[in-house]
Amino acid sequence: MTKKSVIVRHEVPEQSHPSNDKIAKMLQDLIIYQKTYDFMLRLHPVVNKFPKSQRFVLGQRIENKTLDLLHSMIVANAERDKSTMLRMASVELDELRILIRLAKDLRFVNIKQYEIMAERMNEIGKLLYGWMNKFPRAA
């Protein structure tokens, strides 16, 4: 006796497909997530080279602040009123800039690493501020 494989295709009504505008918006919003996630991936090996005494102090704060930043963006995307969470993400990005500058000044990060990280944070900041301008603070 042989088994027959059955392929079931489900017809999806046309109105359930997102419009091209919605797809473009989702992809545009995802760019900031991807840039922040990539930043976290590149940051991790740098933090792991901090002196042992600072790896779990300043290094951990830098990694946690980056995770907080990404979390705020995810929550903002899910919220109807995005402005509050986007402002929080902006503050977290500013705090992250200060922590990474401190790491550079303490010589845990060399100038080249700092320049690369600063450039990536600036890119994330531009995307974040553009997103914030789409959802101005409610009066």
C-alpha cells in the first residue's frame, strides 16, 4: 500500500494581503531594528575585551543599554502612541553614547573602534529622529 501525499492550498482573500505601502513602511521601520541589532553584535566582542574589573560593570551597562534601546524601539512599533517610547529610545541612545565615550576615555576602546561605534550610533540616531518626526509628541 502506498501513501499519497496531498497538497492543500488555502486561498487567501485579497483584502488580507498588506498593501505595498504597508510593506514598505514595515521594511523601513525594520532598518532601524537591523542597524541596532548589528550594532549589538559588533559591540559584544569589544566589550568582552574590557579589563575583567570593568567587563561586568561598564561593559554590562553598555550591553544592557543597547538591549534597552532595541526594546524601546520594539515597544514603540507596537504602540498606538509611539512618541513616548521613541523619546525613551532617544534618551537611551544618548546614554549609550556617553557610556561608550567613557569607555574610550578610559582606554577600554581604541580610537578606531570608537569612531566606528560613533558612526553607527549616529546612523541609528538619524533613523530614530526620522521615525520620531513621523509621530510628534501629542499636545
